Amino acid sequence: MNRCRTCRFYDVLAEEPGTGFCRRHPPVPALEPAPRASLDSGSIVTAWPLVDEEDWCGEQVNRAWPVEPEARR
């Protein structure tokens, strides 16, 4: 089975081996929690999904596959 680590959309995090971002789609809105002592509910940020290199999905594209040329305008 193909895993994120072999996908061309997987972007490895240098500071956390075995973890990375899935860059298949644009970043998605997420709630960033406020510090525990704060009365604030947090803030909305955008981020790519954080995935494990052993995860998989139905849209995996192998890194070895050639890149399709961009459509001409």
C-alpha cells in the first residue's frame, strides 16, 4: 500500500521526523487554542493537514510519476 512518505504531496518536517504536511490541497482553516490561563477562545489560522509518514489516502501520487504539464491558457 502507498503511504504518505512516497507521495509527491508529502512535505517532511525537519524538526519532527516521520511527520509532515499534506500539500495536496490548499491550507484549511483550523482553530488554534488559546493558552490555558487565557479567557480567549483561540484564533482561526490556516494550515496544511499534519500527517504521519505511514498514513495514506485515496489521492496518493507517487513521487516517481512524471509531473503533468500545466494546462495552456
